[in-house]
Amino acid sequence: MIAVRASEAPGRVGYVIGRKSMRLAVDRNRLRRRLRERVRVARPALADWDVIVRVRRTVLRRDIAAAVDEATLLIGRLAGATR
């Protein structure tokens, strides 16, 4: 995850999930939807940040939940940094 202070509020959020990380588009979209939901819940605390959620390692279908949990942890840390 990459985060910098946003020049304008509210900050933006982008997702980078390449085909090398996840072969099937259905799996990439499933991960993106789950990440988007986690960011939506934390959105008020992230309003001052521009965030890029980037998947760099291979994620298998069975590991999507673990990847979402890791992103949730990082989002929580970022949200706590704004307080």
C-alpha cells in the first residue's frame, strides 16, 4: 500500500492488481470488490490521503481472504495515523 497526503480532500484510492499476480480476471475483480468495500468502510478516516493498494505477490483464489485481511490491517494503521 502506498499513501501520501492528498492535495485536495477527499483523497483518492486506486487499485493495482496485475495479471501476473492473479491470472483470472474473475479473481482480480473479486479481490478488487472486497478491497473496495474495506476502503469504503474506512473512508471517513482516509479522507486526507491518496492511497494506492498494489498487489505485488501472487495471490491464489484461496488466499484472497488473507490478502483482504492484510490490506485491512494496513488501512487501519493508516486511519490511526490521521488521528
